[in-house]
Amino acid sequence: MSKIAIFPGSFDPITVGHVELIQRALPLFDKIIVAIGVNSQKKSLFSLEDRMMWLEEVFRSEPKVQVGQFEGLTAHYAQQIGARYLLRGLRNASDFDYEKTISQLNNIVGEGLETIFLISQPAYSHISSTIVREIIKGGGDASPFLPEALHQVKL
Ligand code: ADP
């Protein structure tokens, strides 16, 4: 049975932190579905279309990565696509506190869905989409935090 993991997030926008985590997780799985969870209550800075396009661009030459989008519960989407594993990154203790409960819930709702956590590399643990959005909104240069595929994009 192939090992499929889902890496869910807002990716508003995707950062080098996400990419580094996915690259480190690739040897563990046959396939990783990087999926945007669409939450109509949560306002994103970038459109779903742009965020999807950037994910496709970033992973264009990585055959083990597919991109997707879903509404509703991550655990239900994982079941739909046959993913038994959920990949998440841990940057600090607050990520841990938040993720711990979600992972326990997902294990029940997802009927055995296992969350695999990778601790971020020190060089990436300060990077978040939130910080990148703040830099962009303030007119700063966010390119050090963005994958190369996004460097040409006028954000
Ligand atoms: P969310 O909308 O759930 O906050 P994000 O798009 O911010 O999702 O992040 C998705 C996942 O990527 C989360 O597990 C988060 O911990 C992880 N992640 C984000 N930035 C980094 C980073 N710099 N290093 C490692 N993991 C990260």
C-alpha cells in the first residue's frame, strides 16, 4: 500500500519554510499532497487561484508532490484521497501546543489518521506566512522567505 501524506495549510503564501519541510519529508512517503484548506470565514491576502498556481509552480519538477484544495475537515479530505498520514511542521512550543490537540482530534475523526511532525531547521524556524504577509503589506522585500518560483511575481 502506498504511503500518502497530506500537508495541509493556507499557504498564504508558500514560504521556503514549507518547501524545506516538504523536501525533508519526501523520503518518508510515496506521495505528498500539498493541499490548501479553504476556509470561507478566514480572509486570505492572496486568492486561492494564485496560491494554487504558486504551489504547482514550486513543485512542478517533483513527481512525488501533488497539489490540491479542500473545504471542510482535513481528516475527511485525507480519507477521500487515501492519505493515512498528515504532515505538520513544528517551529516552537506554541506550534506544539496547538498541533497536539488537533492531531489527537484528527486521529479520532480520521479513524487512525497519524500526524507526523518534523521539527523545523533552526534557519527556518522564524519564517511564517504571517511574517511574510506583514513584510509584503509594509512594502518590504519578502524574497528571502519565498521560494525561487515566486521571486519574479509582483506580490
Ligand atoms: P496554517 O494555515 O495551518 O497555519 P500554514 O500554511 O501557515 O498553515 O502552515 C502549514 C504547515 O507548515 C504547518 O504545519 C506549519 O507548522 C508548517 N510550517 C510553516 N512554516 C514553517 C517553517 N518555517 N518551518 C517548518 N514548518 C513550517
